[in-house]
Amino acid sequence: MKILAIETSCDETSVAVVEDGYKLLSLVVNSQIDIHKAFGGVVPEIAARSHIEVMLPVVTQALEEAFAETNKRHMTKDNSQTSNVRDLWSQIDAIAVTQGPGLLGSLLIGVLTARTLAWVMNKPLYPVHHILGHVYANWLTRGEWVVNSGEGKPTTTHQSLPTKAPEFPVLALIVSGGHTQLMLGTDHENWQVIGRTSDDAVGEAFDKAAKVLGLPYPGGISLSKLAQNGDSSAYPLPTPKVAEKYGFSFSGLKTALLRAVQKECGKTHDFPSFELAALLNDVQKANFAASFESTAIKYLVSKTKLAFEEFKPKTFILGGGVAASLPLRKALSDALPIEIEYAPQILCTDNAAMIGARAYYQMQSEDPIDPRTLEVKPSWPL
Ligand code: KG4
Ligand code: ZN
């Protein structure tokens, strides 16, 4: 069962072909980081326009790469291709697309593309929840693949995937720019959120903390890089407190960092926060980054450990953009009494392969949706 999957919930235009829910035949991720860098964050209108520009080339590239071997057989002596797009499409069994949550304009481009292709190519269409996609990135297993930047050049070569699929019950910690939640899955159809953030997502907090420290977009990654050279005990920050046993809160931690920076600079809260970074030297910045990162990680790990002890899952999985954080992975591996296989970093940030993996399991129990009626769901609680 080969699924062509499309993901455009934020600022990545991604298309993948996934076979039987685990085998990655191709993955193209066209990032808009360079476009949004100048603005210090994602500009929704610009993101949507960029999705429109690259959507069809990215679809074509993912198809061509998935069936490169078949393609070769169609090459003529002068290397011009005789296989056409319809030959490639004949090998696809279904289409999957991120329906939400995400940016309205961005989602619309992916969903409209999927609807049109499903209609014209006469393929069943499956809408996928973005967060379940992040969970199912961990079902992409057994093998290696080459990821492509969307410009015809591989950006990363031959990363290896986890060796085996997660076993239920599964405890999942999903940490992204828009979500922070602990989830428990008893089978593919039953996923329950056991705790979520009541305010900022952890990725959002990383991004905002990075802004206070004057670090370039994308902030979470910049902060994490800088933290490697810092002393995490330099500025003790308070661990957030929430009433819910498995709930999270990150806005207080972000404010605590801001207050600590103000104090270090000898400024009060009426001083413009965007001017604070210029008053810090490199060592202070690295120490703030390390202190923030370690507090956030300790907090995530302590709640996860608590949930692990109560629910005793067979597998623990980590998903979402912040799952790319190596210190977070190490802290979880040290804290949980179980062997954890992490997905490669490229499959933790937004990508279409995870959408194709999740769609395969939906296909086992759900009917496809009418391509004429599928609508986007910018906010869609699980
Ligand atoms: O899942 P994702 O790609 O997009 C959303 O669905 O939100 O997550 C993006 C988030 C951003 O907030 C980014 O700063 C954060 O993941 N992130 C990181 C790291 N890499 C990405 N945060 C901390 N450390 C990292 N290494
Ligand atoms: Zn995401």
C-alpha cells in the first residue's frame, strides 16, 4: 500500500511516499526558513504563497524519487525520460494530507492540492491530524533513506531508522512549536491526551527565550546550539508548577528568563526587552541559554517519568520539533527504565512522511473522505 502524503501545516512544504506505514520510499522537505528569517518568525501570508510556488515541483520530485528504479527503465538512450507523471501515479494507492491543526492559509494549499489530486487521479483521500503525524514518525522504521531539500540535491544522506515499530501501550511525549502533550495509545485507534500545556508550547517558549537573548530564527535551534557552551547552573530558574498531574506550563519559565536577564543587565521591566540582548556578553548569553534549556528539559522529563511509572507502557516515543534536541533525548534515556529508539531529527520536525505513516493505520479502520468536501481544521483538539 503506497501512500503519497502532503504536509503544509506551517512553513515546510513536504511530500513523501510511504509504503505500508513504515517504509520510506521518498521524502522531500522544502523549508522556508530562509524566507522567514528576515522577519524573525513565520509570516502566515508569505508561508501560504511559498507553499503555492513549490507545491507541484515538490509533489513531482517525491514521486520521481520514490520510483527512481522504475523510472530508469523508462529512460531512452539519450537519457530523456519517457515515463510520464501518470505512470508514476499508477503506483500510488492513496493520498494523505494534514488537515490541521496549523496555519489556515498554509493548510489550505496542502488540502486543496490533495483534494485536486485525489479527484483527478481517482485515489482515496485520508485527512490526518498533525499531532498524530508527529507520533507516527516513530513508525517509520527498518531501513535507510536519503532526504532531499526540494532543489534536486540531497541535504542529508542515508540516515538510519529505528529497527522496530513501537509496541502498545505506547506513551508519547509530543513537543513542538504549537503543542506540548503526553499521550497514551492502547492501539492505533485509541489515543488519549493525558496532559497538555495550559499556555505556551515548549518550542514556542524556546523560540521566545531565543528572542530575549537576541538569537537568530529559528530560535529553538539557535538557543540549543548556544547552550552547549553554557553553564546550566549559572542562573537558577524556577520549575513551572501546574495543578494537573501531567499538565505543563511554559509561559512562566519564559517570563522568569526575561526577569533574570533584566536583573543581570540592571534594567527594570519597562526597559524594551528587544534591547536587552545587546547588553549581554557571549558567556552570559550561553549561560542563560543553558539554564533555560536545562530547566525546560528537567521539567519535561519529570512529568514524563511520572506518567511512565503510572501507565507502564511497553514503548516510549518522542515526537515534534523539540524532539530534535539531543540533550532532551539524553535526559529521557537516562531517566526512563526502558530502551528508547529515537526517530532521526528530520522526522521529528514537520515532514510528510509522518503523515503517510499515520494515514496507513487510519486506512485499516476508516473510509476515505470525499475529496469535494474536505475542509481544513486550523484548530483541532485531539
Ligand atoms: O514540530 P515542528 O517542526 O513544528 C510545529 O509543528 O510546531 O516544531 C518546531 C519547533 C520550534 O519551536 C523550534 O524552535 C523547535 O521545534 N526546535 C527545537 C530544536 N529543534 C527545533 N527546540 C529546542 N531544541 C532543538 N534542538
Ligand atoms: Zn509539527
